[in-house]
Amino acid sequence: MSDAQTTAAKGREVVRIEKDAVAMLEQRINEDFSRAVDLLFACTGRVIVTGVGKSGIIARKIVATMNSTGTPAVFLHPTDAVHGDLGMVRKSDVVVCLSKSGNTDELNTLIPMFKRIGVPIISLVGRMDTMLAGESTVALDASVEEEACPLDLAPTSSTTVALVLGDALAIALLDRRQFRKEEFALYHPGGTLGKRLVLKVDELMVSGQDIPQVRSDVPLLDAIMEMTSKRLGCTCVVRSDGILEGIVTDGDLRRLLQKTPDISHITAGMAMTRNPKIARQGSLAVVVLQEMETYKITQIIVVNDENRPVGVVHLHDLVNAGLGEEEG
């Protein structure tokens, strides 16, 4: 076996070990898990998540997930806690402790203090026969049969299981709260995810005097002048009452000129595409982008309930707003 094959085999073995550890965790999601979610749902303060070393890193991830899904959470470093930061913990909070061994000295020191405050304790532990598990309001079994580390030293399977268990708590809590997409976007206003959920086409379209617009009976040359001056590669074609009739695009002009070099006698109405694709005022920008990509068009007219143009949006404006990207 070559070095490359040996390395790939080792990688597959790590994935298998961690996959099996998570599969075993699934069998342990029981009434205790439901009780933990009940405590978190009833919490009127914040979720205080704590852990040391690699468990502390996973604790920070759980905090981030809870905050982004509507549950106020903060990370408490155990060492800092005994040097004053314990003051952030209130009786209205819920504490979540992470420990592979269940006998982390720093957490064992904090348990009596949490008890004195009267705060409920949820523990995610690798051993259930420990002080931390026994003193917790609810103890969740996060044990693993083996670490993926061949020396059985570096936390690998155990941190994966703790992470998945933390995700399970956060998402079960999200479901219990009936957390909506709009609320998620509220906590992600600067990211692509938030934009995709709340950004309306009205915020990106040109409007008012910047809308390229002509009557259907005007000479096509006038329509071309309107298209050139507004620089959107199209113009709306409307009736005398302002109702949208069609659109003339750069593509329409190219196709027309291939057939009829002399356009002096042609009106905008003769050259337009009738019943063009439109977007309704107030539509989500990401939905409009999907429509444009589906039909391979670069501009779309935004109309009100009376079918009068209130704006035009260009594909570039939607892409430049970051709607075409996936957020990491």
C-alpha cells in the first residue's frame, strides 16, 4: 500500500470512528434530553455555557449557535469565574457544563457556587458516574467508546459528540420556540443569510425619474435614446394610463436589426416584448434573482398592484448585494 493509500485509509478510519460515536449518541437522546430542553425553554435569563480546553472551544460554538437562533447565551471561562466573572450568573440563568471526564477540577470548584446561586445545571459529560453528573439538575451522556486519536489522548470523537449534542439542544429549543426565518435574519443583519431572508427588491431597484419608460406609440429611436440615457439596457413600454405593456431590451434591438436594418418607421410598441417577466413591489430580492437566473434575463421591471412600473432592477445589483453567494 502506498503512502497516499495509507493516509486515505487513516482518514476514512477517523470518519468511521466519529460517525459511530454520533450514531451511539442518537440512541441516548431520551427523557433527560427533553428535560434539558424544558429547562432552557423556561429560562428567563441567559444560558451560561462553560468548559475547559477543547470542551471550552465546543462551549463557545454552542453559545454562538444559541445566540444566532434566538437564545441569549454567553461563555464563562471556569478560571475567570473564580476570579470575579461568576458575578455574571443569576438565578434566572441556566448553566451548561461540558466535560469529557466529568471530573474537571475547575468545574468541580464551580458546582457548589452554582448551587449556592440556585441556578439549574445541565451537564454534557463523558462519564455519568462523576460528581459533575451527580450534582447536575440534568446530566446528558456524551460518552464515546474511543477517540479517533490512535493514542486515545487528543479529544476527537468526544468533542464531535459534544458539538452534536449541543446542536441538538439548540435546534430542539429553536423548534420549541417556533423560531421563524425572519427572527433568524434579525440576528444576521450583516450577513448573506440575513439579506436573503429580508432584503426586498425595492431597496435595490432604480425608481422615480430613473426608470426608463416610454409610450408604445413613440418612435423606436426615441426608445433607444431613453435606454441609452438610463443605462439599464432596457426600457419599459407603457400605455397612456401608465399601465405596463411590454419591455424593449438590448436583445430585442439586436434581433430586430438582424431582420430590418431600417427602423425609422418602427415604434416602441412594435419592437417590444409583450407580457415580460415582472416582480411585484415588496418581493424578496433573492426570489427575484432566482427568477432572473431561471429565465436568463438581466433586467426585470418591478410593478405595483395596478401593474404600473415602480422600478427596474438589474442582475448586477442583486449579485453585488451578495445574494448570489452562500455564507460560510
